[in-house]
Amino acid sequence: MIDHALLQQSFNENSFLKDKKWKTSPSPLFLPPNITNQLNNIGTACFDFLQSIKKLYHSSKNNKSILRNKKLILPWVAEYLDRGKTNSLLNHSNLDSFKNTIPTIIRPDLLLTEDQIYMTELEVVPGGIGLTSFLLQIYENQFNNLIGSSSKMLHGFYDSLTNLSRNKTSPTISILVSDESQTYQPEFLWLANQLKLLGKNVYCVNPKTIYYENSKLKTLINGKIIEIDIIYRFFELFDLDNIPTIPTIIQAIEDGNATVSPPLNPIFEEKLSMALFHHYQLQDFWKESLPKHSFQILKNIIPPTWIIDAQPFGPNAMLNGPLIENKPLNSWNELTEAKQKNRNYIIKRSGYNKDAWGARSVTVGNDCNQETWTQSIALAINQSKTSPFIIQEFKKPKKILHPTYNPQGEITEEPGRVRLCPYYMKNGDHIEINGILATICPADKKIIHGMSVATFVPCAVCN
């Protein structure tokens, strides 16, 4: 059992999420072997998914058949994924030299329901890496069956990036955290400092400090000029216009004088890829493009999801969308008439918007009044051409009991619901789960995310 005083002291001495507080626990979250076995396979399936999305997008963008042995040209796929993006970003991401790149660190957000695991989104710019490593560092002193370790989080992060290096065995890595992402700056400063203690050249800086000189990307730290080989990007692509040095950084990348991960490719940050996975016109593509095992895993964990679009339909047409009282929709506006008990859906922005991360744009259909529901649908329809929304079946997490410290340091046990955030890191062809952050929220919360009443713990395997 981890002592409350130790946890308090540890977090008083180390900051991780700026101006954020959460609850602590004497114990990791124990997961049964059948769940951990599934988690071990989900990472590979998710990386396969990203590879296939990239392939689908480029075939669609170039008006090529998405199938090998059958002509099927679907330009609407790329049109959806390109909506709202700037021409400069699209031009960069479609350069031949970047077409084969995918993120090397991912974090699917998984819900534990009564019967299985569901993925609500796939984060390619994941927060929590430093926090998870730190929690593992604390808990591994008393628990020997943790999933991952602090060392694996640190080395996995470093190795996944150095594998991208051009002809350097000890490259300099700069973690760029934008103003928009400042909440997470403390954990990345901690991460960089931990890697420095291991003799690695890793720095955490604001992208505004970057400049390009003599074919080198550089920054100034404590009066010393640092030449950068690899960038770890911790800001989402909607934020590019707020970072004045982005043209300089992109120029260095396109010149081949710096490498960035995750790549500056917006297709990987769109939640609507989950809707594409379920789209009836794309089923043959997914079966052909994905390994059979990965296809089955994704089919099991991705909830039914659809893209909300303002496109009008004729009177005999039916939407590719949810059924309401077992009846198909002819227009997304008809969704506003659904009774609360039939609104077991979540509406949220797909991506490329300041409101697309966290719970900012989320509406839970069966937990809001008619006015809020109607307004959410109207917003999604009105902005569908520039900032698409998706609608996804709501999968209710099961209740669990887990010990938590109250402010007085006493252990309490109250019902909660869990989100699992496993960190998968890719080094060449090797994919490993290096740690899992569990977020346990009170059972009355519909949306599980980092809130002051949430408990953050690492995960362990049940004996």
C-alpha cells in the first residue's frame, strides 16, 4: 500500500499538470488477465489502423481505387478528412517524403463496460506520458505486477523517437509544448529532466524559441545554443496558426534537416476515422488492408460511429446513421426529435479545432435536455463543411470499487467508472505497452476525463 503522506510529498515536489488537482490512491488498478491480454493486442491493431487510414486517404485523394482487384474510387473520403484544413498544411502532409510516416506514440482511450472494452478515440498527441511514468516510479517500489514501468515509459519514449533519426546514434530531441498546451508543460519538463539524468540530449521548450540557421534548427537554453535533430510535437495541428515559428520549423523538416513526430498530418487527429471504419462502402477496404486479427479487434472495440453532414438527401434516401426507434433517418435534423431515452449517443467534434480535445465539445444525448440536444445537432450540421462532428453510440462504463484517499488521508471506497489510457510506443517494428494510466471518476459522471474528483493510478495484473 502506498502511503498518503508519500503521495502528497511526491506531488508537492513535482508538478505535472498545470493548475490541475486530482485524487490519489494507495493501490494501482488491478486488471484481470483476460483484459490485459486484450490490451497487449490493441496497440498493434491501432498502429495497423493508422497505416490503413493513411493508405485510404492517399488513394482517395489521388482518385485511385481503394481496392486491389476491384475498381472502387471514393474521393469523398479525402474530402471529409481535408475539411477545414489550410492549404499549407495539406501541401506539407501530402509531400511524397512524408507519405509513409505515422505517429510512433499512441494512446487509445478505452472504456471498461460490463461485457468488453470500447475505444472512444485514438490519441496521437497524448498527454499523461510524464505523469504515468512518475506514478509507475512511485508504485513499483511496492507492487511487482505493474503493467509497464517508469523505465519503459522513459526509454520507450526516447527509443521511438531516436529510431527516426538520420545517421545519428545520440540525436538531440526537443519536446515542443505550445501555449495552448501549457497545462502539460510540467510533465514534459519532468520527462526531459529524467532523460537528461540518463545521459540523453532531451529538452522541453516552447516552439516560439525555435529558429533555423545554417541548415540547423536551433533553440537557446540558459544562454547555450542547442541544435535540434528531432522534434516531439506536443500541440495539435489546429494550433499551428498561433505558433509564429511554424513556417521555420516546417522549412527545416522539408529540407530534411529535422524530423518531427507525430508527423504534421491532420488525418491522424480526426475522430471521424472511426466512422470511416464502420462505413458500409469501406468494409472491403478494411478487410483487405488490415491484418485479419487487427480487423477483428478494431471491429470489437470501435463503437458504431457516423459523420454528421449537411448534405441534403432525396425523399427515398436513408442516412448512413443511427436508427431512432428502429427507423432510419432521412435528415440529421430528424435526430432532434429523438426522445431522451432513445438518445444513447455522444456528439463531439472530429478534430482540428480548439474545442475538439478533452470534453469541450461533447454532448451526451441521454444526459441533456431537449434544447441542448437540438442545439448540438444544429451546430454539428451548420459546421459540417469546416469542422465536422461525429455521433457515436454511448458505451456506459461499468461500476467498480477502488480505494481512494480523501483530503484527510483516510481511505474510502466509493463506486466509480474507469477510463484506461495505455501508452503504446513503436520502435521500428517493435510495439510495446509501456504503461497504463487509469482515470477513475465518480459513478454519476457520464464523461470520464481528468477532473478534480478523478483518481489517477497506474495499472497492474491481478494474480
